[in-house]
Amino acid sequence: MNPGFVISIAQRNKVLVFEPTFNAYYDTLINVYDMMTAAVMKLPRLETILCFDCEGSQAVLKVCFLC
């Protein structure tokens, strides 16, 4: 079972510190987000698949939440 993110508390020089630091977690999460973004950038856009042979004006699909 994957424990997920584990943060330990340690005492150094009479100060409690988190291991790994929150900055390390932030950097890791941003790196995962960047890798996911890079992975989907290689996929063709949906409108290029749906409208590959469509004639007429070229338009970009717009997102409509709860239309």
C-alpha cells in the first residue's frame, strides 16, 4: 500500500523541523504537474480530430460548464 506523502518532525538545534521540508513537497508537486502537462501537450487537440475534414471557418472549441 502506498503511504502517500509522509512528513516527519525532527529536532535540530532545539528547533522542530519538518522532513522533508514543505518547499521540497512544493517542488515535487509542481514537477509532477509539469510532467503531466508535458505528457498531454503531445496529444492532438480534440477539434483537430473531430473537424479534420470540415470545411468553413476554423474555430476552437470552448468549454461550457453546466450550460
